Amino acid sequence: MNDLDGALKYLSNSGPEFGPGVSNHGPMAAEALGQLGHTAAIGAWVSSYRKVLYEDTYGRFQEITHDNWRPALGNMRLLGDWTEFFRRELDGAAWTDVLARWWPRLLPGFAAGGGHGVIRTGHAVRMLKESTGPWRIEELARGLGYWAARYQELPEEPSTPRKRDLAQAWEAVPKLRSDQGMGMIFRIRLETIWLEPDFAPAVDSLRPDDNADRALSRLTRAAAGSYLTDDHKTPMAFVHALTTPAAVRLVLPSLPTELHWPSVTAAVRFSAAIRSAYGTGQREHHPEEPAQDYLTLAERALATEDPHAIKYVEACRREDRLSPDPSYAIAATDWVRRCETGSF
């Protein structure tokens, strides 16, 4: 099982979530391990991680079709039906065609599963770009199915004048500054954004950029910076403010150009929602240790066995290579240290 396809097969009888709604990170982290050069460790890691997962919950209740799909969005009870629908879609057309057709339909529900519908889809796309195979196609069906079943929208204000660059829009995002009455599971916490009237105008003031990759780099750099300098009690949330837009980058080359900027704005909205829902102010970052090189960080992340450590190091390394900035390695070092010490 020391390969990605074997890992996907081994994980195929596990459900998409476990515990109080925690997403199954197995396929995503296994793929990231390979990207980090630790393919030989995939089997042992997956065997250990599988022990915490639930058995699959892909029951069937209602056949989803091209005529009735819209009302089925956001219905987790129909997860099995959504996954079967995407299996049929992928059986009848090229995976790139299915992706191009359904990405814009699912994009308004970007926050699905705390962004993990998007992240799982992104990792599946990168797998398929390397090589196609039945378990990789199945993983894309599961990623899209999970996204559709957990579909969750965030506030929008389309009439807002688009006059700010990304840094200005990011700083304009209001922070709820309170834990009162909030859950820690992302989908519950993000619902509180609807109570903040200034959120949508701040995000929708973002001025379009004709270079989506450049905009994503600015977003992930802002997310790494906020991980370090926003006052918050939940660093894990800020980890996802970076890994989710980084997953969007994996998909963009497989999408029509006209979907690139809408994908960026959806990613900005999600990462800004994380900042708004979990941030409480500003702080000065005092590193517990100097930034480490990514080879060392990858080895340390693997040693923790924590999928969030593995995925964050891989995403930070990739983003740093595309648009170098010290904040990526500093944030990755801090997060790995937290995973080692249990100080999430």
C-alpha cells in the first residue's frame, strides 16, 4: 500500500467525516505526502490514520439528476446520492469536462465542510493531472459529492464598489471578536458571519485582478501573515485560510479562464470569513524557534502524523516557491511546533 492509489483503495470504506463533523483528511494528506517526497511513508501513515475514521456513510435515499440537483445542495443526508451522481457524471464524460461544468455551480457554496470540499477536490485534481485511474476518479467523485452535500454559502453584496486591492480588502474585514455562543466546527462558526453586516461589503470591495495566480499568492501570503499576527485562539482555523486557496490554485489550470477570477473571489471570501469569525484583534508574533527549511519541516510533520501539519507544510512550500516570502516558512514552522506539542 506504499503508493497513492493503494492508499485511496484502503480508505475507500471510510466516511467523509468523523467525530463532531471533522473532515476525513486521509486522501488529501496521503497525496500531500507524495508531493513532499515521502511516498514510501504513505502506507504506514494511512494505516494509522484509518483507525480514527468512521465506516462509510454513503447511504442512498434519492436519485439526484440534472433536473433536481439544485434543491439537494447542502443536504448531508444525500451524500451517498451526490457521490453516486458524480460517479455517473465522471463515467460519461472526461473529468475535466465534469469539473468545468460543476465547479461554477458549487462555487457559491465554497465554505462546504469548512472548505474541505474544495480542498479534497483540489487534491483529487492534482492526482488526476499526474495520472488517471479508477481510484483517482473515485476520489474526485467523493470530493465533489462532499462539496455538494455540505454546500454552504457566505454573505455577498454584489453592488459594492470594487475599489480596494486585496491587502486593503483584507484589512477591511470586520472581526466578530467574541466566542460567545459560537461552536468550534467550521460550518457552525461560519454561520455567524451572516450576523456581521460589514463582512460582505468589505470582501466585495475587492478590485478584479487580471492575474488570478498573482491574486492567490497575495491571498495566501495574507493568510500566512494573519496566522502569525491576528489575535486568535484557534490557529487551526487560520491554517485552513491558507490551504483552501492553495487548493484552488491546483484546480485553476484545469478550468476555463472565465472561471479563474470567480474562483479567486470565492477563496478570498472564505479566507476572510475565517479571519472574521475567529480573529479577535492583532498581536505581535514572537517565534518560538527560527523558521526551518521545508525538508526538515516535512520530516517533522510526518513524525507528528497530523494531517494538518502535512498539508500545511506542503501548501506553504508550494506557495513560497511560487512567490517567495518568509511568512510561509515562519508560519509552517510554528504550526508544526504546535502539532508536536498539542498546542492547537
